[in-house]
Amino acid sequence: MKQLVPSELEALIRQGKDLTIIDVRETDEVATGQIPGAVNIPLGLVEFRMHELDKSKEYVMVCRSGGRSSMAANLLESHGYRVINMTGGMNEWEGAIK
């Protein structure tokens, strides 16, 4: 599985890269702030909502510390999706939040 650190993701966002970020934290966690433009799909729902995702796109998975996003990335990757896990999660994110 591909991985990147929060500062690398922030740099890609600043460069205007076309990214789809999926935040797998629970709704109450996301309410404290999330990366602008990220889509919230809690980890427990990823399996049931993966049909909404496009296999031709690459997705960046985000959570609080990198553990749940890694699990989501593994699940999606096993079904043929292209994913990148953001290690360190929102705990290490220093970029903008909404």
C-alpha cells in the first residue's frame, strides 16, 4: 500500500492536485475539523459504500492517527481500488481544516 505523511498531502493540495480524500473517522470526530474537501465515510461503512467509489481514481485515506485509514486502505485495495494511506492522521495534520 502506498503511504504519505500529512506534510506531503498538504503539499499536493497546495499544488492543486486532483485528489479525493476519504476521512474514515466517526461523525463526531469529523465535527472537530477535517481536511477541506474530504468526504466522510466512517470505517464501519466503507465496505457498504465502496460501490460509490470509482476504481479509476486514487483515494487518500485519512483518520485520527493512521490505523483506521490503513485498515480502510487495505480493504479497498483488496477490492481493486487505488489508495494511499496518510500515516500519522489528523493528529499530525498541520494544514487547513474546515
